Amino acid sequence: MQVKLVSNSRGYNQIDKRWIDKYCEMWDIPKKIVSILKRYTGEEIPTIKKPKDKRRMFANEFLNSE
């Protein structure tokens, strides 16, 4: 996953790319959210029967409760 942010007043973007587990360590992300992010990025396989892409899940494929 990559995170983009404006690093100064001139508007230069800083891009940070890391595995989900690394962001979890840095920001103490709850395990339920980590699982959602991993299924979204393809680090974990989809948990639904007929995903649009067999490698990952799209945001509209998650349950509202997730």
C-alpha cells in the first residue's frame, strides 16, 4: 500500500510504500482493519464467493459491518 501526503507548503508529494504489516506496527492499526486492507491490496485472498478479481477484493465487496 502507498500513502501520499503533502510534505511542505509548496505542495510536493511524499510517497511511502510499505507492506500492510509495517503500517500496522507504525500506527497500531486494529487487526480487523488490517485484514480488510490486506484483502483489498491482495495480500490475503478474498473471503467472498465470487469476487470481481480472484486476487483481491474491491471496496464495494466488503460488508457494511466490516
